[in-house]
Amino acid sequence: MKSFYHYLMKYRHPKPKDNISQFANDAYDDLSFPKGSTNYDELSDYLELNGHYLNNMVIFDEAWDLYISER
């Protein structure tokens, strides 16, 4: 199973068209992002403490729902 980060990278875009694309771009630039994680709680905790680039945790939840639905 691919990690959430690996999944999220498919949404990277040079000119983000939506919040998930912007999140993907920002996560790519975040050198400390837990790239190998497949655990919701670990990722959520990380973003709560370090995801200053994420305007709203709802964006993460939406991306997580897509990740889970495509596994």
C-alpha cells in the first residue's frame, strides 16, 4: 500500500487549481512531512503541530477520504 504522501503527490500542480493541489505542493516542500505514513492519527497530529501551510484541517480530511476510497 502506498503512503498518504505518495498518494497526495498525484495532486501536485505548478498552478494549483484547488485546495488539495495546494496542500500537495506544500507537503512536497515540507521536508519533515511523514512521507512513509499510512496512519491517519500520525498525519493529523503532525499537521496540527506543523502544518502551518494548511489553512484548514478539512482539506486534509478531504484528501484522506480520497486516499482511503482509492486504496
